[in-house]
Amino acid sequence: MARRLEDARILMYSHDTFGLGHLRRCRTIAHALVEDYRGLNILIISGATIAGAFDYRARVDFVKIPSVIKLRNGEYTSLASHIDLHETLKMRESSIRHTAETFQPDIFIVDKEPMGLKGEVEDTLAYLKARGTVLVLGLREIMDAPHLLEAEWKKNGIMQKIDQYYDSVWVYGPPDFYDPLVGLDVPASLRRKMDFVGFLQRSVSKGKTSINARKDNYILVTTGGGGDGSDLVHDVMNAYEADPTLTQKALVVLGPYMPAAERAKLVQKGEAIPYIEVIEFDNHMEELIDGAIGVVAMGGYNTYCEILSFDKPALIVPRVKPREEQLLRAQRASELGLVDMLLPEQSVDPKIMAEALKRLPSRLPPSKSGSNMHLEGLDHISQTVGRWIDGRASHLALVAE
């Protein structure tokens, strides 16, 4: 049964410049917490262009800040082309600060970017720290290759700032899978703040049915947000075209951020292959993964958690640049026997891809790999939040006496 918390408030920040990963992770955590604690209110600050395309449970809401998009070369630009990046960042920074001042959260959780996009959250962190808000940084279990992350963080003195502002650093994975700060010079004081919570388990939302839900045997091909997913979809379709014995039905989800020209090309290409159905986006991806007999994906964090949660045989073809996060995750998961992996240079060979697709439905699910999947992240976070808010209530009672 959900415990009652009297008007506790959590603010979350998700910078969202490329893909859907950050927003989906924040939403998953928020939904789990409001289910466990009645009287808890959560507000998510998001820069995702399609933040409003998802449904939110009662007591979870979002504030949309102006969108900034990350280009493939790693640079940023404003979504509204007539507004310059500097002005957009100023608007975002003041919206974040104003939201924090008005909402007055007990806990502030920042997803992945310690100081926010281009430092936009630092002012708010300083303000909230001064008023006693618990400040949490949430990191994926894998951030990037150590040399790339170190270069990025050194430039802005990030490690010292994390130590200065944050009370706790949640790592969304188990310690024996990967350490996000491996190879970096981490102060002992910061190491003590790190809490490896486990992977975030996913479930199918009650009463919500995807309009694309199917009853037949299909493999699901998903590229997450789709911004850089067209290569993988082309590789799958090329394999079908090259191998007439590949007759396994496939449902391909392109993703909302796939460029329009690529999307049109793939829709047309898919129409000529009788075993493939192509859709553009589904805001209930959990249902489609749950219904599939196997999953082909790029191996972003959320999709990986869904593969484990629904215990699906999976083939991962990771993105290898500009970040190596997906590559490192796929290599580690494949080492542990949890998934199969092809590198992009293998995936592009129709013969290799066709063989991998044919093997997929008979592959053992992750639970049979002999490795612990560590899906305790949401429970662990919930217990931690409950403890903090109880602590706050006792502190206030003492002050009142």
C-alpha cells in the first residue's frame, strides 16, 4: 500500500537535447515514486520537444523549457532557428531557477548533466543548497569512454562542482556491471556519495493499450528516439531483401526524432518487404517490447532496461560515436551472456545481419544467462526517498517543538 507523505515535493531536471532517454528515465522514476507515496508531487523540467506526447500519472507534471538540439557533430543549436543559442540558454536558465523558487522542492534530482546544459543549472543548485534541498545527481551506469568524459568534465571543473553541490550521486546500475567514473580521478569525498542503485525496472502501464499492440510472433526493431537510428533500420531491411529464407515478422519503430527524409525513405523501403511493418512512434514502447519474441536495438539505457525487465532475447547494434556509451554497455552485456551484439561494420553486411536475425527468436532470454540482472533500482530509490522525507519531517517536528 502507498504510504502517505504530506505535501513532499521533488523537482527533476532533464536537459533532453538528443533522443528521449533522459525524459523517459525521469518519468519512470517519478511514476514509481508517486505510486509508493501518496501526497508526493513531482515536477519534471524537460527540454524534450515531445515531452507532451507522453502521459503522466496524477501528481507528476512537467514544465517545458525551450528546446536545444544536439547536432551529430556534438554542437548545439536552438530548435527555434530565429532565436540564437545564447538567448535560448538564458531563457532556459531563468525558467529553471524560477520553477525551483516557486515549487520549493524537498529534493532536486538532476539527470546526467551535473551542471545542466552549458552550466544552466548551477545557479539553481546554489540557491536550493542554501535553502536545504537535498540535491541528487543521477548518472547512467555508463557515461562515456573515460578519456572522452574526462576531457569534457576537466574543461569545466565538473568533478569539484559535483562534490561541492550534491548530497548524493545515484548510479542507475549495479557496481559489478560498470562504474560510470572508471578511469577518472574521483575525490574520496565524492566516492562516498555514490550509491549504485541497480537498473530501473520497467513495467506495462495498467489500462493503457498501445494502438500498435499485436498478438502474433514478431521481433521488434527499435532505435529509441531515432535521431541516429536509420543505419540500423536500413541494415535490417537489407538483410530481408538479401535473404529470402528470412520470413520472421518484424515491427520497426523509427522514432520521433528520425529526420523526415530518412523516415520517408525507410517507410517506402519497408512497404516492399512483406514481413515488415513500419511505424513512426509509440508512446507505450513497453507494451511493444513485452509482446515481442525478440528485440533488435541500439542499446541505449532505457531500451536495455526494458530488454532485461521483459526478459527478451536481444540483438544490440550499438552507436559508436560521438559517445561510446552504447558500445561499452553492449560489450559488457554480451560478455555476461545477456545479449548478442554486432558492431555497425558487421551489421551492415546483409548476410551477417540475416543470420543474427534468424538466430534471435531461439536465443535464451537474459534470465537464463546465469548473470543477476539487478533490476532493483526503483525500489532502492523509493526507500532512499522515503528515508530522506521522514528525516525532514522529524527535523521539522524538532524545530517546531
